Amino acid sequence: MNKMVSTKRLVGLNEINRNNNRILADQYKVPKLDILLTGINLKGVNYKPAELEKGKTGEQADLTRGRFNFYPAQYDKPFFMAVSIGESSPFVHNGRELLLNDTVLGPAEPPENDTCDDTYFRKGNKALTLNSNLKSTCSGCKFCGAYKLDEIKQKDLTIRENLIGRINELMKEANQPDMSFLESVGVVTGCFKDEDATLKHLMMIRETFKEYGFKGELRYIGSEIKSKRALELLRSGGPFGLYLTVECFDRRESMMKPSKASLSLDEGRTLLKTAKDLDIATLFLYILGLDPIEKIKEEMPKYLEVLTRHPIINLMQSYVPSQEQLRTPEATNLNYYLEARQEIERIMKPTGLRPMLWENYRSPWSTAYGDEPL
């Protein structure tokens, strides 16, 4: 049995309360607000609106995932939440406020349906996320739920004409004459059939955005770009970032679709090293909750020499109740996430790299990284 499980007082994810948060904040030297937001991300909210607009009761009640701004009490800015909605959560959203055990945590905007949008801005409209390949057609990874979300706002942007149309809509939305205002375009492709198809798509995106004045960094979030040739071609078009979707260190063959699991951890690190040597920005994406902490301590240090940016660490969320069974046994307790947070900070400290909050709505870090404010 893991040492943490056997020796420490555990707080189960179904036992979250404000008193426990104070105890855990002292034990792990983590701000109480970070613990609260971690708990909300992990458990989602129980949506019980006190008042519903006439005629929208069914629509509101049927939400299984929602996104909304939450304004924690005594904090001067909102936090954007994208979480599951279900009756098992101890956090109650009454349509106006978020509550825990009848204690008001702060105002919250009514949740809207969390959909597979084809595009959305981050970082005050300076960074664009592009879900260019229909994510609903990509399935096979047990922990993913994007393909289960509605795609009412999503078009197939692998078609150049559709992409041009969307670019023109985005310029109007941002009130800009061209796309030169963007610092980056992050491409989340889902999965194509092979590297060549992915490369062709990324090159099309680069050239199309260039026609509209874009000179920023193109970022690929995925695992299908695997060769030095492809990396060289992508870097030749301008600033490029490789955001490798590692997801988990353990149980990879059973957790991920074969095409994704086929890139071993060692091969992924070699790929990141090749990219870094080509002056490509590098990081990896990881889901916290699938692996034992000992596995994190074993594998994560092996990436230190191949990263130029802090890994994006996503808290494990359950899109459907059955996904709770995917968590490693110790990850059914809040202590696991706080200890893992500490370990990652310790591992990454020599690099000087820090997470960017705008990149990740499911981060373990919300206001501080170790003893440094974010």
C-alpha cells in the first residue's frame, strides 16, 4: 500500500468541507482557495437552481457538464469553471451562488452547456484554441469525454473554406481587421489517420492564418507528429510549439487508443528533445489522478531536460460516473492531489518553469505555485 494512504489522515472526495480545507492548507502549505477550486474541479457541482427562466427548466436540468464564472468570497477576480454536473457533488450551484454544506462560497453565474466549440479565445483574445478536426469523431481514450459533448458550435475546420469563414467570424468577434493581434493558435486536432494527414492539416492552418496577418506561434496539441522531418517543416513556417499529449505514465495500453499509446514514454521524450534542439517550444499534457504518486516521482524527472515550458497538468474529471473507476485507488482522496502537487513543484523547481493559468481551466494551481503567487 502506498505510504501516503497508510500513514496520513485522508479526506475523501465525497467528504470535502471547509474545516478539512483549513487542515489541509496547513498540512500541505497550499492556499485554501486552491484546495477549494481543486475540489470543485474534481467533484463538479450539483445544479439546483432556485429560480429558472420560464420555459427553460428542461434545458437547464438536463445539463451533464457546464461552464460558468465563479467569484470566490474575498477574492478580487472570477475563475472560469468547466465541470461535470451531478447530484453526487457536495458543491451546490443554486443558479446565483456556489454553496458547500449550506455555506455560501461566492457568487456564480448560471452554467451554460459545455460544448465542443470549434474555436475559443484565451488570454484576453490573444490566444486562440482551434478544435479544427471534429472531436466527436475521435474516441478510444477511456478518460476522455469530449466526443460525448454537444457539437452545436463546431464546424469541420479541416476544410479550408470553413476555416476561412471562421477566421472572418473571429475577426468580427474580436473587432480586429486581421489576425495579427493573436500571439498563438493552439490546434487540438483529435486524431487523424497518420502523421502525414496531421502535417498537411497543420501546414494548411499556418498558411491560411498567415494570409490574414498571423505571425505568432502555431501550437500542436496531440501525439501524431512524430518525425524530425515533420518538425522541421512545421518550424520552417514560423514559431512552433509541440504540446505532446502524454496523459498518463501507467496503464497506457488499457487507457488510450492504440494509435496514441503506440508512442512510448521514451519515444515521446526523444521527440521532445528533437523539437527542443530545433528551437521548438516543448511541453507535455498530463492528467493527474490516473497514476500512483510513486509513478509520477519516477517518470516526471525524466522530462526535465526536454521541456521549455511547464507541463499542463489537468485534474482528472469524470464526464460520466463510470470514469470514477479509472482513478488510481489513492486518487479517490483529496490528499493525493495536494501531495502530487507538492511533488511536481519539487521536481520542476530546478527548471524555473511555472504553469500559465490561462492555458488550463483544470489546473491544481489557481493562486500560487509553491510559495510563489501566480
